Amino acid sequence: MSTRTDAPTRREQILKEAARLFAERGFHGVGVDEIGAAVGISGPGLYRHFPGKDAMLAELLVGISERLLDGGRRRVQEAAGDPEALLGSLIDGHIDFALDDRPLITLHDRELDRLRETDRKRVRQLQRQYLELWVTVVRELYPAPPEAEARATVHAVFGLLNSTPHIGLLGRTAMESLLRRLAHGAFGSLGA
Amino acid sequence: MSTRTDAPTRREQILKEAARLFAERGFHGVGVDEIGAAVGISGPGLYRHFPGKDAMLAELLVGISERLLDGGRRRVQEAAGDPEALLGSLIDGHIDFALDDRPLITLHDRELDRLRETDRKRVRQLQRQYLELWVTVVRELYPAPPEAEARATVHAVFGLLNSTPHIGLLGRTAMESLLRRLAHGAFGSLGA
DNA sequence: CCATCAGGTTAACGACCGCTAACCGCCTTG
DNA sequence: CAAGGCGGTTAGCGGTCGTTAACCTGATGG
């Protein structure tokens, strides 16, 4: 667990505020002037840090997809050979992500089509690989259902876990354990 | 079950295509010319049927919210006194909706903030009432969890059921029964 | 101590978008 | 058969948006 203590760079500030604004009002609904204002500079000043508005969205989506996949792969390494523990670990990791980076989780399946084809393909590939991690372990644990069904199940559980943006009043840890229970309950129904 | 055989009106064509386009590219990402082109007329021709682009989105969102709530209330009437059957009925109804009106389900929690305050409040109120239907029956069936938890659970299951936009290759009926099983599995975890 | 450069500023341009204006043909109906 | 309105059309206006141009300033380092 490496925690950063140094101040965020201007680039990072911009990305964070852009993520929040894009999630709130949609990519096309946010102007560069607003993003600039959110970090205390004015619109065109952003172009010292990014070649364009598209590039900000691209970096956000590629970034989150890479971090999700990396985290998933790390967990596969750690819990190799114990599918049950691994699935639990993947669920916990995804929940942490959904609760910590709410705007990014929102963007991640909402604004994908606003990317240039190159970036979009890259993001989709990363997402597919991440999903594949889940599908593999789900199929080890529940061999009965056909692959398409396992895939759809994982998708649906993602939808369940990512539903968190809408909610507030339950507290972080309570929400965490609730989502964990619900996800396990959903997967469990594959065995019955 | 009342099925319509008469041809759709121009208004209905417009709403359907607008829903599809809004879901695909976002409200701000679609121009009125595109919507017009999708129904074979050109941009400004739409203003013979709607006072503006906002009004199309408003009618779509209010419409879907009302239909969801009406269907839910009907099911509450039909299955009154049998919470288990009622929850099953609500789940089935929501699944039908999610599979039949995919673009609308997408819009419904994605573009709500693009509405004028009046319409937004109305939609939110309808959504809240619909959610309340679910929360009531869930609390009857699983009295242990506090209300906030029941509410978050219903939200999460909505996320699960609405995840269907992303998927295709499983076939309508297979998807239907899978989602039903997953939703019951998630709710079931509240009793353990 | 001056040159450089990173990181800002404001002005402005061209494209696009929602919407209005003005016009028109066709069906309906008294 | 004339009148009117329904449902279109094209032209164009005003505003906004992403981006570029030109300029400025304070810190840095040889």
C-alpha cells in the first residue's frame, strides 16, 4: 500500500476535476472554460497540459481501465489456486474502486463512445481483458453455466457494483459490506 | 395485454429515434438535424411536433418513469398480501422493461440532469415512488436490515437489471431467466 | 545578469447548434 | 371550389464551443 503525500500536479488536478464534471454533466455538456475554472485557470490555459479536450477523456478512461486490469491481475497472482478466495478478492477490489473513484466508474461505461477510434479500441480491449479475469474464475467456481451466461452474469454484477454513484446515506463501510453480500448472493445463484 | 396494430404516429417515430440517438451519443451529442434525418424529415421540421429538443427528452423520461410506476402499482394490486410473489412480479416486470426499452432504461438514469427543473423534479418523484414500492415489499420479506440498507439494495438490483444494454449474445428468454435468478440471488443474501 | 522556458493571460476565429422566419403544397371541409 | 391549416422545406440568425495566436511574467540556470 503506497500512499502519496506530495501535492498533486496541475495535470492531476485537471484530470480529477474534468472527471467530476464529465460525470456530472456529460462530456459534451462541459466546456473547457468550466474545467479551467475548476482548477483556477482559464479555458485555453488547459492546452499547456493537454492537446485537447478529447485527450483528457482518453487519459481518464485508459487510466481507469489499466488500473482496474492491473489490480485484477495482481489479485489473480495472489490468490492463484483458490477460486473462491479469488472471486472474493476481485469483488472487494472492484468495490473499493467503485467507492473511491465514483466519477471514473461512471464515465467508464457512459462516455466510451466519445473517444477517437484508437483510444476506444484500447479501452475496450482493457475492459475485455478485465472481464475475462472474472469470467475465468466464475467458470472455475460454477462450471455448469455456458460461457455466454457466465459473461452476462459478470456484466450484471458489474452493473450492481457500479450502481453506487446514486447513493450516499449508508456510509462507506456499510456500503462496502452490503455490496459484497449482494454480489456473492448473485453469483451464488449460479450454483443452485 | 393490449397490443397495437395501427401504424405509429410521426410523434412516436420521433420519440423512438430520439431515444435511440440520445442513448447512443448522449443528449448534447445529438443534433436536431440528426433526429430529423432518422425519421426522414429535416431538422426544423421537428418543431411542428415538439416545442424544442429539451421537450423530447422530457417526454421520454417522464413517460418511462410513469410507465414503470404504473406497472409496479398494478403488480402491487394483483399480488397484494403475498410479498414473495410480489417481489418476483416486480422483478419480472422490470426485466421486461429493461429488455424491451433498452435505450429508455439507459437514458433514464443518465440524462436526468439535462432536464429543466420542473421536469426533473417530476421524474425524480416518479422514480422515488417506484423505488418505494420495491423497498416496501423488500422490507416485508426481509425485516432485519435497516431501511437505508434496503433502499441501497434495491438501487443495486436496479443497476444489475439495467446492465442489459451492454449485452447481446444470450437471447431474450435466456437473458430473462438469468437476470431473474441473479436478482433473486442478490435479494436472498439479505436473509442470511 | 541575461536567456530561456514553463505556465499562464486575453482576443478572436471558424464551426456548429438550437431555433425562428418565411414560404409552400396538399388534404380537408363548409 | 375557395379557405385554411397541417406538416413539411430552406435560409439564416445568435450564441456557444474548441482551438489557435499573440503576448506576458516570474523562476531558473549557465
